[in-house]
Amino acid sequence: MIRNGLPETPPTRLPDPAPPIAHEEGPLATGERFRPFALAAITVALVALCVVLALPLLPAITWGIALAVLAWPLHTWVRKRLFAHRTGAALLTSVVVTAAIVLPSVFVANQVAREAASAADQVREDQAKGTLSARVAAVPGMSGVLEWVDRAEIDLNAEAQRIVRASLGNGLALAEGSLMAVFQAVIALFILFYALRDRTELLAAVRRLLPLRKPEAERLFDGANDSVFANLYATLVTSAIDGIGTGLMFCAVGLPAPVTWGVVTFVLSFVPILGTYIVWMPAAAYLALSGNWGGAVAMVAFGVASWVVVDNFVYVRVAGQRMHLHEVPALIAFLGGLALFGASGVILGPAILAVTVALLEVWHARATSTELPATGEAGKPEIGRG
């Protein structure tokens, strides 16, 4: 355009201002990078807190689940034959299990208390008459022991009386322990009922939390189940036979406190490697020293028969092809479980070992790209407790 004879210069157009640069916050500013770690820390803390909450009830939880494993065949039979409804079947099974535990326990506890009271009265009478040392001296082979006691200036009568007073003075502690045992038993029966009724849902929930494929998770469940069944159920049956047989033998040969020694035999039979010989061998020796050779031979015959028939044949028949741990790791797991968990270690020790073995088999199968061996077939020695 020309204005006043001169060309008009178009106005200079300033460039548009640059759009503002969007400021993006990095992962450090937003905390995105640390959120998984925070979530993991919170989860670990809450899981640890749940474990702490459950620790006081560990015996009840352990025995409730163990009883559910043992009672599952009975529960299955009840559902098929009597109650199709799972709640009714679980209730009936729980009642039967409770009766099977409580009734014999009350009878045995009553008999043991009577025998203990009778023994305490006898010790008191002997101490009052000063005849305890005379009774011991009457046993063949004990004269040397009494001479050593006399040289050591030990008053045998006074020591026996002190032991009796100490044992009778623990009544309050025994009562407090009994109340806690009753409380734990009630919780265990509560867990038993729901473990029977909701077994499928509980196993499915645990399986979802495990970082394992379904066959691998089933292998873990089978390992724990077989540990309880073979190492608790079969041992319970054979220990009961050993305990009852020992009590009857004590009655037959005229030894004192047959119920007490039957209970002792029952408890000792639970411990791997240990067994009835800890009771019947000293009893046979006492009978032989007392001149009762017939009773001593009968006691030895009973012990050998118990080892051959009960601890091997009966155990194999009851446990079937289920898992049985070798004596050495079983002893370590049993005693270690007792040391860590108390009475619950009877179950938890072997179960932890069994689950560990199952996990090692899972890792071996993954490393070698092989299938897991069938449960109850791989790595199982010939079972038996002798």
C-alpha cells in the first residue's frame, strides 16, 4: 500500500508468546515409587500383629485344626448317612469328638488322683513309722544304695515327706492351669466345629493366598494332612493300646499304680524312639530282683510283643500309605516343637517339617521341569515306629 507517495511498511507482528510448559511431578514428588514399599510394610506389620493376637490361643487353634483333620472321615460318614446339612453334621461330629475325649480323660484323671493320693498316704505312714528305709532295704540289690545314702547323710524319710508336701502344695497352680486348659479346650472345640463345617471355603481361601499353582498347593495341604493323620492319629491309636496293655500287665503281675504307669506309657509312646520299654524294662528288672521271675518274663514278653505287633504292624495298618517321617528328623521336629510351642509342638513340629519337605519337592519339580510325585509315594521309607 502506498500512502503520500511512499510505500507503507506493514507493522511488525510480534510472535505469539510460547505456551506455558506443563510441570509434571516426578515419582519422588508424588510418592508413586514408594507406595508399594509402604503397602508392603503396612501389610507385614498387620500380619505380625495378627500373629501376636493369635499366639495366646495357639494351643487351641492347633488342636482344633488337628481334631478337625482326625474327625474328617467321621464327619464325611455323618453327612452321608445321618445329616446332609453341613451345620448339623458338624455339630454332631463335634459332640462325638468331645465325648470321646472328655469321658476317658475324666475317668483316667480320677484313677490317677486316687493312686497318687494312696501313694502319698503310704509315704506319710512309712515316714511316721520310720519304715520307708526298711521297705527299700527289703528290695534285693538296694542295700548298697542305702549304704551310699547313709554315707551321704541323706534322711530318706525326710526327703520323701518333703517331696509329698511339695507335690500337694501345688494345688493352686494346678487349679489355675486346669482353668486355662478348660478355656483352651472350649476354643479348640469352637474351631473344630467351624473347621468341619467350612472346610472347603477355608482351604480355598488359603489356596488363593499361596503363590503356588493348584497342584503345588494341594501337595502342601496333603503334606500337612498326612503329617497329622499318620504321625498323630496312628500314634494316638498305638499309644492307647500300649498304655492300656501296660496298665493291664501291671495289674496282672501285682505292680502298684497300674493306671498311673499306663498313662506314663501312653505319653512316652508319643515321643519318637522312646516307647514302652522305658516302663516295662525297669518293671521287669524290679520283678526279677524281687524274685518274681514269672512276672518278669511275662513283662518282657509283653514289651517285645508290643514293639513287634503294636508299634509296627498296627501302626502300618492305621497309617496306611500316608507319610511317615524318619525317626531322626521326627525326633528333632517333635522335641523342637515342644521346646518352641509347648504341647502344640506335638502337632506343629512334624507338620512344619512335612510342609517344608513338600515345598522342597515343589522347588525340585520346578528346577527339573518334572511333575510332582504322587502323595505318599516319593521318599517314604517303610513306615513303623520300631
